[in-house]
Amino acid sequence: MKPLDQSYSKSRRFKNQVKAVVTNPYNVIVLVAIVLLTYLIVLPLVDMLSTTFQLAQRDLRATGGTMADVGKFTLYYWQRLLASDLSWNLLFKPLLNSLTIGVGVSVCAIALGSILAWLMVRSDLPFKPFFSLAVIIPYMIPSWVKSQAWLSMFKTPRVGGAPGFIAALMMNAGISTERIEAILSPIAYGRLAIIIVLTLHYYAYTYLLVSAALNSINSELEEMGEIQGASKPLILRKITLPLVLPAMLSAVILTFSKAIGTFGTINYLGAPVSFRTLSSELYSNSKSQNTQTAFAMAILMICIASLSVFINQRLIGARKSYATIGGKGGRSTPIGLGGWKPIVTIILFIFFLVGIIMPVIILILESCMLKEGTYSLSNFTLYYWIGEGDPNIMEGVPGIFKNNTFMMSLVNSLKLTLVNGVFGTIFGQMLGYICAKGRGKLHGKLVEQLVFIPYLIPSVAFGGIYLSMFSEPQTLFGVTLIPALYGTFALLTLTSVVKHLPFASRAGTSNMLQISGELEEAATIEGAGFFKRFVKIVFPLSKGGFISGFMLIFVSIMKELDLIILIMTPKTSTLPYLAFQYQNQNCPQASNCVAIVMFSIVFLVYALANIFGDADLAKSMAG
């Protein structure tokens, strides 16, 4: 063959290879996903970092600058945060409080969630159908709602403005107010209260992840140890614990990152005693238009969360799959609790009664009390539910079911959760498909890493980033691609979908990993195109996981407060934000009413999805 023909053949072969890559629908989807994730996640993060080095007009006097210096490079905000007279109160003390909360909640939640997961999956514990539902309920109740219930139980008359249930009993017993404050204040407010409340919320993450890992372990591994004469504690320590350790460490990341970034619980239980963390300082600075300082705090929180992820990966290595642990065909034989069975069962009933049922009952009782702290039949009323409007009560605002603001917030919440549930689940399944099919490949790793970034960004900061980014039109070469979204439902939707992509993608990955690639390969041999394979094979087989992924997003967004608190407007108010407003306006009864309605919706939708759609949050979290 002549050299010219050889050159022509190589050129033609290269063009054909490029054409094959470009015209492959899977490659197109991967490219579009990477571009969108870069625009919606990476660029806002870069913009947030660059903002911390740009001088704001409000700080010209403090820096001695002129109008010409606005927007120019400066280290003022980092110097003010890290090395000034304000650093201790502005950064280091809140940082220490955040780390204390994060470590305390992680240790307690991991221990509690792991024990519950083992009891539910590996033991012969009775009443498992009841316990399996009860153990998920804390995930459905927002942590700030638990904070309301905690205050209703333990708040003191001096700090809380009215006695809680315990304080009222102590007052009736003749105990002095000073004595009540000394006994209950350390329990009602501050570090201990926050750790307990967040533990009762975030243990659900550990339970979901560890139970999914335990379900994949073949019990023959533990039985072999028992045959060799090993005791149950030794089997747990030497066999079971090493196998579920990756799931536990993943739960540490989820719990620690969430705990140091939470705001609602800190506001309820920390603000009354001036206990501040980085998240509360971030919120305060954002509300005060100290955007650069707030973003600098967010960057530090992201660095802390990223460091925890790095340590996690160093501990468990690159493996993130449980495929080597037994397989689907494994047998699971419950381990007998022996004489401990009735004791463990009673302890669990007491735990769920005190930790789950009682807070809900307290909220219901508080919502029917005309005056806080007065536990008498004459003080009970349904005004905050169905009252027509009394100038002497709640400044004349009618009960929630007669309140237009509540009805608007209810509609907004339902619309937001349904729209985000559908779009978030679809995007999550598509991203999960890419991550599953591209596992071990460059594009799969890239998409997986990009999707995880929003989880590292504190919710309050993430809302602030999108508020800053989309308050102005997004243009390209003078063409407006996206108009200004401030105050619109679209901004709420976009922010919520992107922030919850880590969970949506994880659910999608877990779902897609269960579908064998051989099915698509067989369809390809028969001439089926990509979209036909997806519609005829992938989607029908992933229907159950789709419902579980939808519920994961639905539950998360229905109770979301931290993410949306900075971008709320009167027209876009949701139920969590309305409850937050009522609490800050010293109307805890109305706040409780809103919280009860919100929890009832979440529980009802999940129950229906579980009964008719086989929804399983544990499977969605086990990607």
C-alpha cells in the first residue's frame, strides 16, 4: 500500500473513531452531565472562593480604600477571620464548638445506629416489623422539630420565657425558680442538649448504611466462627465489625459533615444561652450582608469536611462497594439473643417511647395550650389550629387551617417536594447510571466526585451561593441564558435539586448496580439502541429503586430549613420556614402545629410508598 493510502486510512479511521464517540448517546449524556455539574457546582464554588478575596464597598472605611478599590484583591477578610482581635469570638470559639458537636454526635450516633442495625438485621429480636418502621421515623422528623420538643420538655421559665413540662412539675412541687434553672439549664440548652437531639436524628444515617451492609453479609461467615468456639462478642469484633467498617466510616462522614453544618438546632437550643457555632456565625454574617466573611467561614467548613473524607478514604481504601461480602445468594440466619431478648426488647420500647413517640405527643399537647407552661384543662384550646382570629392571641393571626399564609406555605412545600422529587430522582438515576456503568473509569470517577461536592458545602452557605449567583441574569456573549431568579420558585427548585444530588445519585447508583450489564449487552446484540434499552430494560428494572430514591429526596426537602432560609421570600415561604418564623415571633404553639402537619405529610407519603411501591430508604442509602 502506498504511503498516501496509509495516511488516508489512518485519517479515516480516526474520523470514524471520533464520530463513533460523538454519536454514542451514552457519551453525549456523560458530556452533558459533566458540563452541567461543572456549571452548577464547580463554578459557584470557585465564585465563592474568589469573593472572599474581593473588597466590598461597605468595608472601604475599615481598610482605608477608595471607591476605585471596590472588587479588587484583598486579604482583609481572611486576616480579620484568622489573625485579628475578633478571631477568637468570630472563628476559633465557634469552630471549637462545631468540632465538639461534630465529634460528639458522630460517636454517639454511630454507636446507637450500629447497635440498632445489628439487632434488626442479625438478631432474633421480636416485633421487627414495628421496630423497622419506628427506627426510620427520626429521619422523617427534622432535627429542629426535635429541638422544639426538647424545649417543650426541658426549657426553664427564666431563659425559655415559660416553663417546660419538667419545670412545670418542679414548680408545682414547690421547687424555687433558681433551683430549677440550676438543674435544667445545662440539660435544656447548649452543647449537651444539641448533641443529644442531633444524635437522636442522625443515628438514622448509620442505621440505614450499616443495615444495608449487614444484609449483604452471608451469615455462614459468623456461623463458622461459632463452630470454631468463638464467643458472640469475639465474632462481632473479629468478623462482623471488619465487614461493616466501611459502612460505619461512611456514616461518620455523613454524620460529622451534617452535624458541623446544621443551623436550625443550634438556633433553637444554642441561641438562648449564646452558644454559637460556625453555622450560626455563617448565618448571622450572611443576614448582615457580610458575604465575604460568611463565605470564608464556609470555605473553612468545606475544608474540614473534605479532610474528614480524605481520612475516611485512607482508612478504608478506594473500595466503596460491598460486592465482596457474601453476595446476594448468601444465607442469613438470625443470632439468638438468649436471655437478653426480653431485656433488649423492653429497652428498645422505652427508647422509642421516650425518643420518638413522646416528642410527638409533647408537640401535640403544646400546640393545644393557650398559654405556655400551664398544664391545666382550662388552658387547652384548638385556637392555633382552627381559631378565627383573636386580637389578644398571636396578634390576631388566625389558626393555621384558617390562615392564608399557612395554606400558601403548604402548597409551596408540596409543590417543591413533588417537583424536586421527580426531577431530582430522574437526574439521580441518570447520574447513578453513569457512576455504575463507569465505575473504575475516569468519567465515572469524575461524575462521582463532582456530585459529592454539594454535600461538603454547608446548607446555609449553599443557599447563599445560589442567592448570590442567580440574583443577576446569567449571560453568555451578551445573550441571557438564565434570567434573575431571586424570589422565584425556580431558584428554590434549582438550589434544592443540586444540593440533594449526592443522595439522589447515591440512590441511583445503588439501584443501577443491581441491574446486570449482560441484559443491555444482549439487547445490543439484538440491535436495540441506547434509548430503547434504557426504556425497555433499565427503567422497568429500576422502578422500585426510583420510588425509594423519590422518597429519599421527598423526605429531605419537605423538612429542609437550613438550605432555604436565606433565599426565602414571603411568596415562596414553605412549612419549615413558617414554623421557624412562628418560633422566632414567640408563637411556639403555632410553630408546633406547622411541624406536626409537616411530619404527618412525610409519614403518610412514606407509609403509602412503602406499602404500595416497596420504597426502602436503606436500599437507597447503600450505594
